[in-house]
Amino acid sequence: DQVKSLILAGHETTSLVLTWTMYLLAGAPEVLARLVAEVRTVLGGRAPGPEDVPRLVYTRMVLLEAMRLYPPVPAVTRTALAADDLDGVKIAAGTKVSILPYVTHRLAEFWPRPDEFDPERFAPDKLEGLEPFSYLPFLLGRRACLGEHFAMLESVVALAMIVGRYQLTRSEQGKIDTRPISTLRLARPLMMRVERRG
């Protein structure tokens, strides 16, 4: 079941993370410029190797922030194994409980300017200061996503290779709403013009 989940879920969630990232970068030229500068400095025009991934720090920050705003799985349901009390709310054993990363990731009590795309939130020196359980694109605990580490590895490598080689520009403007199914899809296609970087 876990191998099947990795095969079936991994391709769509990663492609959605990359798509939402491109959508956000199209509206944040300063973030894109810094990202491209890091990729050029670290890779120098070549494909990334295993030793490069830890050096693509800002690339990872951009992806983590994109997943804060657009988590690939916006909601999950769990069944309470035993009775519990969550901040005064009684939960009986067997109750279905919804966990909503899309909502949690946008709560102003945890995230100043919650709707703003700001990769600096995930600078290495700020990670320890994150409120526990305020960021869960892969969930947490025993039922966390099996593919978290693989997804981050392939997302960092893919994003670095894409922005290092190509300039992507939106061919139409305007906000794109979400279309949550089991994953957080775009309500309409993201149309972009692709040009090779000089």
C-alpha cells in the first residue's frame, strides 16, 4: 500500500507544488531573481548532483513557502482512536476529525501577513521558531507522508533545473482560485510562455 501510494500520489502532488510555485514566482520578481541567482551560483549551468541539494537553500525556502500557501493536500480526515479533549472540545472515540493544512497555514496568529508570499519565513535560522503544528504540508507523526523526503528532493532539483534553464512568464494575468479535490488543484490552467535563458 505504501509503495502504491508513493507511485500514485507522488507525481500529482509534486507537480502541483511546482505549478503553484511558478504561479507565485510570476507575481514576485524579486523572489524569482534571488532564486535564479542562487541556482546560477550553485550549479553554474550544470545539472544538480547530490552534493548541490543542501546548497540550494533559497530554492528550498521558496518551495516550503509555496506549500504553506498551497499545500498539495489541503485537508485530511482522521478517526479518533480514543476519547479526547482538544482545547475544551470533547471528541468521542470513533469521531472523524478533519485536519486542514490550507486553513492552518493561513492563520494570522501563527503567520504574520498570512496571504503574502515570503520565503524568508523558512530561512534556516527561523525554522526552530515556527509554532509547533502550524506547518504541516506533509502532516506529522506516525501518519505523516511517506514521500516527504523524496518529494522535497525532487522538487528542489526540478525547480532549480527549470528556473536555471527557462524563463517562465504568465501569458495571461489574474488570480487563479483553488479547486480542492483530494489535492489542491488550480481552478483553471496556468498558462505560461517558456523561453530559454540566455
